[in-house]
Amino acid sequence: MEQKLRVTGEKGDDSLVLFGQDEAMLRSGILFILMQAFCLTVYAEGSSPQRQFMEQFQSSRLSFPDEKAPILMDASGRYPFLLNILFQNVLSWVPTGEPAPMMTPGCVPDVWAERLQDPRVRDSVLLQGALVQKYLQDCRTEVTTGSTGGVVNMTRMLTMKYDPQEHPFLRRVVVNLPGNIKLKGILGLKGDRKRRPMVIVRLGIFSNIEDFKPERAWMMMLFEQSPFNVLFLENMTSGDFVQNNSQFSFGGYDEGIQNILVAQLLKNPQEPISNIVESVHVFGVSLGGHGVLFSSLLNETNSAKASPLIQSFMALCPVVNLQETMQNLTQGGIFSAFVDIWSRQRLKGLDEKLSGLSQYDNFSYLKKAISEITRTYTGGLSYISSIRLPAGMKDGQDFWAENNFWKYYKNVKQPVLIFATKMDPAVPFELNSGLLQNKILKVDSKNIRVVEFPEGYHCTLPIPYDWKVLTSLFQSYILSHSPHFQLETKSLTLDLGEEEWGSFAAGADVLKVQVSEPDSDESFVKIEIVARNKTGEEKSMSLSLPLSDFDFRFYSPELTDSETEMIRRWANQNLKVEILPGKKSPQLKVSWAIAR
């Protein structure tokens, strides 16, 4: 028999009653039901309410192509058909974001996340980086999963089940940049008009937004599980960029300029999207990280004195030394041969843009492509005079010189945090992040810090490390540099009953919280809670929480698979469950934070 539970708010308001399984749908929240009824009417007229919401932010510079537009229809993905079948059907898995059970108090990720936001720490990325490094060292056995094999790490990263094109909260966009450059992206919005941090994510080598696979974890962590909106942007080495643009380049110089132009667009008062942007942050992966590092330098010369254009930068296993890294990829051997074959598959059509690429020796496609790009380079593809370069630096035709910007890297004020692994065959640590960590590459800036992760290969951190730990670190770092963004805490306090829980609850802790995906027509999410007391006895209960109180606005009358998976990940990351003593009986407190 299900127990009826009284819910009180933070101020003792007992106007909301929460029921067990038998009556979970009886009072789901009047506002939420009315909203769904409204959405049913709009949806019946043939236009998606979620799409209508997002299209209000369209402009000449940020466009939402029709789903049948050639720029979308001709880009169904660049992975081979059989490989897609293997990744999406045979080996696919769904990340739930479920944390490790019962971490010791000193290793709970929420504790370290709060420390990152401490005013005594957040103003120095050196201190923040040192704090993360200490966490990884002190809690290594608890924050790691034991999955250390390189093949397993890479396979698991590539086979996460996710369908960004069918996700109601995501929409493909095209950013129109100077030089007639079309940059494809995916915009993720929470569905409300709250001013939130906007995170620009630059994908890694060859990655496009049609079938990006290695970076799916970052969409889940930074958008679905965090209070941020996001804009994922393709890498310039993606096959889609090759197809949609007459000019071609790659590397941090061009992508860094693009990042600045996109940030300016997002904060331009004449752009509709600026109305929901509280601050801009840039997050880069692998080759995309090289552009993030250069944009951190450009940020100083392209920001107003009173307000930085971009508030923070984060790079995962980034390219630091572009020329030597590219040489390492093409120097020969089995790994280089694999990279070359992969490059030909991912860059189909590049030979039509680079006439000199029509002929090349066996396993030298990528080497010849790089040679032709550097030989024909005429300067930044989207460079315009309004972009102010550092003193002494000029837009020029020397590709490698433009991408070796470290001699100009001085007095960068906004924080730059780098996460890297020593085991990295694609972007070798000693050629890249290690140069900064070991001060071989000397930079005149105190606001850049490398955190070395002892486990993992390249950018596969979500596999060898606890998912919630990583999400908490990313989320807390960005929040610590979002000065005007505030969260509000919602909490529900349940009287457990003295007769049933009184003696058990003394000294009891929450052992596990199991979140179930809601059915498509449900307006609640169900959670199962298991508690354990000092004697080792366990007791469980279930309750339901209204989706209307979560950090998303659901427009459609029924939830899609993408939304139910998102809800589960969000709840696993953000719900905090505690057993507390009460005046008459023990209480269960469930709390979570949403954007104010």
C-alpha cells in the first residue's frame, strides 16, 4: 500500500501534496497541465511549439535552415554506413549520469564543486586548477571507474546513443561569418527567456554537427545536466565545412577569430539571441581547443574595459603546438596510415577545392592536404579589420606563423583551464599541454593552468572517470565565472512518519537514488530511494517530482525518447536527497537548483 506524503516547501508552505505511485497523476501541477493543453492546440496546427520558440532568435547572421534545405539535406553524416550501424545499433549505450554509490564525504563531487566557486579560489584559475588536481589525487580510487583500456575508452566514447537532430531542445543553425563563411552548428536552448551562460563548444578534428560522436558527452553534461544554453560549432576540418565553403583552412588562428565573431554576435544587442545570454564561455575539444586558446588571447584586445567579451575558457586535450602535432600525425607508421585512411573518408570533396590534392602517394593524403593548405593560404578566412590582433601580430599568408601565436600570449586576464591526459596518441601530451605544464613554452600570463588526468586516452575522460564528477567540475568552473547568473534552490521536505521511520532513521544515510525515465505522457519523474542506517539495515521508498519544477520548459504534449533520457540525466546530476531529523518525525529533503 502506497503512503501518502505531505510536501512542505522551504518556508513551511504545505500547499503542495505529493502522492505515491497510486495517485501520482492526481495532482501533477495545474500550470503544467494547462501548458500541455495549450501545446496540444498549437501542435495540432502543424507547427512545433519548440521550433516556434527557437525561431524567434533567428537573424541574418544566425539562421535556422528549413529541414529540407540543401545545407542540411546533403549532409546526413560522414561516417561509413557499416560503421554507423555498428556504433548506433550493435554497440550503442545510453549514459544515465548515475553517480557512483556512497562516496566518502571527502570525495563527494558536490563538495569540491562548491570549493571551486569559493570567492577565495574562483578569482585564480591557478588555484582552481590546483584544487581539481588535488581532488583527482586524493580521491583517485573513488572518482575513477576502472575502465582504463584505450580501445574500450575510444569505443565507449564513439557509441553513446544520442540523436541531436531529433532532440526537441536542439536545432541546427548556420552562422554567417565574414568572408562568406558558413559555419554549421547546433543551438541548445532550455525553452525559456532566462538569461543564462551560453557555452560555445568547438568540436574536434573532422567533427560535424550532423553525426558528431566523440563530443556527445559534452552536449549531455553542458546542456542537459547544467543550467546553460549551448552552441556547438563544427570544426573547420569537417566534411560539411569543406562542402559548404569555397575556402578551406584549419587550426587555431582561423577558429579563434571565428570564436570572437560568434561571441560578438551572441552579445550584440541588435541580435535577438542576446536577450537570453548572460555571459559567454568557450569550450574546445582536441583540435577545436587550439582555437579556444587563441581566442583567449584575442579576448583581451576585443573586449570592452568594463566587461570581457568571453568570461572563461576551457580546453580538453587541446592542440597547443599545431605544426609539430600535424607532423606527428603524418610521420609514417601504422597509426599515421590509419589517420590517413580516416582523413580521406572524412574529407571527401577537398580535392575539388585544392587542385594540388588531385595526386598524392599512398598513405600521404593528409600530409599532401596540409601542404596544399599551407601553400595556398592567403590569411584568415573570416579576418576583418575590426578584429584587433595582439600588438605586433598581423594577418598574413604564413599559415604556420599565424598559428604559432604563443610569443604574443601576454597578460590574459580571463581564466583558461586545460584538462589533458598523458596517454594521448593523437595530441601527444609532451608536444602540447606538457609544454605549458612544464614551462617549456613560456607564456607571460598567470591565468592559464593545465590539469593532468592520470587515466584516459585523449578526450575519453567520461569513460575512466565518474560521469557526475566530470559534470560537476565543468559546471562549477563555468558558474564560478558567470558573475551575474544566479540559481535558486527548490526543495521538498517529506514527513516520513515516526512509527515507521523513527528508530530506523537515526544516523541513516541515503545509499542510492534511482531515477526512472518518465513515460512519454507523464508529467512526473519517479525516483526510488534506498537508505541504510548504522546497523546496516536498508529501507526504500519511492516518490514522484513534477517536471514543471525542473530547469526546462517542455512545449510538446508528449515527451520524446531524447527528452526522457535528458530528464533522467538531469535528475541524476542535480537532485540532492538527505534524511534529516524533524520535530515530530524524520524528514526526507529533496532539493535541486534551477536558473533564477
